[in-house]
Amino acid sequence: MSFVHLQGSLEQLLSAVTPAVGGIIDRALSGSDISIEEGEKLFDAAGADLLALLAAADQLRARTVGVVAPDQRLRLFEEMFREHDAA
């Protein structure tokens, strides 16, 4: 499949990511740990940096737990809250 317009939008987004945040995200996606300072920098992410961070976080989540259907997500959140309230 060819998504010419989507590809252009993604390339434009990626070109707007700052080198510092892009480097942190790239290292995390490669499986490397990030430092506390790098994590703190991600808390301040905005604009294209934030969008790239969200996409990377979703990718890492999918690698870890797989693709979860929306109703399964709701059940997982409900279980987490029950466990939290029981503690």
C-alpha cells in the first residue's frame, strides 16, 4: 500500500522533532535505558516532540503487551484500580 500523503505528514512531523528528544526516543526504541535526566526532559515534551513521544510509547507498549482491544484495556484499567484500592 502506498500512503503518499500520510508519509509526507509523518516526515514533516519527524523533521520537527528536536534532536535531543529524538535521540532519547530513538535510544528507548532500540531497547536502551534512558537516564533520569532524559526522562525529565521527556516530561517537558510539547508539539512534535510530544507526538513522537506518544507514538513511541504506544510502540513500546505494543511490543511489551501486544495489541490490546479497547474493551480489554478497560478491563485492565479496572483491575489496576481494584488492586490499587485493595492495597
